[in-house]
Amino acid sequence: MSDKVKKYVPLNASTPSQTAWALDALIAANDKLTPEIEKGAEALLRTLERRNWTYYYPTGAMLPGSVYTHYPSYNYIWPLLTLSAMVKKYGS
């Protein structure tokens, strides 16, 4: 959802933290490892290898419509937490 245009605006890509958040939700909702979770983990690892705009895209809104921030640590913290939750829940 864009806070500037007040409607959904697709980016057609995902940041590492956004991918981690989505994967974390799948892990929380499923008692067993699914193909979607496996594909999500692979996609998350691929996003971490890239250094394109998705890596630097701001995921924090400080003053919506005018000030946004990029938290560099988000690209490490959220994927690590999500992958560790996956290993803890489903094994290695």
C-alpha cells in the first residue's frame, strides 16, 4: 500500500526483509515443511546475494509521504531470524 497515492502499487519484487516476513508467516502457519516454504527459503537466500535496488529499498516510513529510511541491518536480522525459526521448527 502506497502511503503517497493511497492505493496498492506493486513493486514486482521483494526486499530481503519483506521476503523474510512472508516466509516467517508461512512457517508459523504450517506444522510441516511445505514446498512453498522451501521455495520461500530459496528465494530469501537469492535476495541476500543481490545488491540491486531491492537491497537498498527503504522499508521504514518515518514521515509517510516524505521521509523513509533504509535499515541496513534489516537485510540480515530478519532473514536470520526467519531461517533460524525454520531450522528450529523443521530441523536442518
